[in-house]
Amino acid sequence: MALIGVLASGGGSNLQSIIDNVESGWIPDSQVVVVVSDKKDAYALERAESHGIESLHLDPSGYVSREDYDKEVVKELGKRDVDLVLLAGYMRIITPYFVRAFKDRLMNIHPALLPSFPGVHGQQQAFDYGVKVSGCTVHFVDEEVDHGPIIVQAAVPVLEGDDVNSLAGRILEQEHLIYPQAVKWYVEGRLTVEGRRVRVRGVEQAGRGLRVL
């Protein structure tokens, strides 16, 4: 049984997609055991509670440094024997301490095709740049922001009538597909990290209509 912890700062729609796929059994042999947020009013916490999942608010203002805060988060995840940590709209920069504690067990979803447009507002950056294809990326987290080895990406065409909101909405639909896919692969033991490359055993079996790059 893979025990999953999720860190979120906002609405938690990617959290919901993970919960739904765990509860349906599509992500096998797994359980979301805790959702942690740096924001007391994050709707992600309510989503967790509505599914009987422990929710935990940790206020960053009570800690001297980002690393002190991350040490507390890591300690709380350790108390619950978490195997895999998912960042789902988590708006804090993870410290090297956190990365080392969950090396190759810490995933993030980013709303652009990395390595292009890292950081916040990836959809806006891509739209303003005038790209014809955007998308989203699930990657393992390393010590640089939006930099770690890529697990899976989905491409989203930019249509002539798009504004940034319509583009972001279609990107989000793909996020809800590829994040559960990456978690499923992890739980099934199908991911191997070789430097910057993530090998996926049996990738031809991705299914679910995903366009895997």
C-alpha cells in the first residue's frame, strides 16, 4: 500500500483528481492519508475532509526560516509513513532539505511544457509569448524550481480564439489526466530515474486517451 501526502495552497482540483482515481481503484494499492496546506482557508483542506482524509494547516509565520518550516512538514509526513509526496498547487518553494528527504518520491505538476515557462503563471507566460502549443508537465522535484526529471507531459494547442483563461482551462483538463497517470506509474513501480531521464516501463499502455510526449 502506497501512502500519499499532498501539499496544496489553493482550491485543490488536482488533489481532487488524485483522490477520485485512488478511490476508484484506477490508482491501485494506494491511499491519500494527509493533505497539508500553508493556507488556513485553502479549499483543498475542505476537499480532504469531505473524503475522510486528514487535513493539516501549518502556518509558515510561526517558523524562522523556510527550512525550519519544511522540517516540520517533513516530520508530519514522516509520522504518517508517507511514501510519495505530491505538490498540487503548492505555492511555496521547496527547500533542499525537503527534496533530500523525499528524493525521487516528490512530484509536482506545472501548467506549461517544461523547461519552457517555469515559475508562477506558466499559462500566462506561454500565451504572452505567442506559442502555438502549450501544455503541462509532471516532474520529480529537485533543488531547482520546476527543473527536475520529467515524468509525463500533455500538449495543448493554442487556438486562434483563445484568451489566457480558455487556454488555462484546457491545460487544467490535461493536468487532471496526467497527474493521476504519473502517480499510477509510480505506485506500480514502473518509473526509473536515470539522470534527467525518467524511464517508464510499458509506456505504450498509458491509455485513457492521453497524448504522451
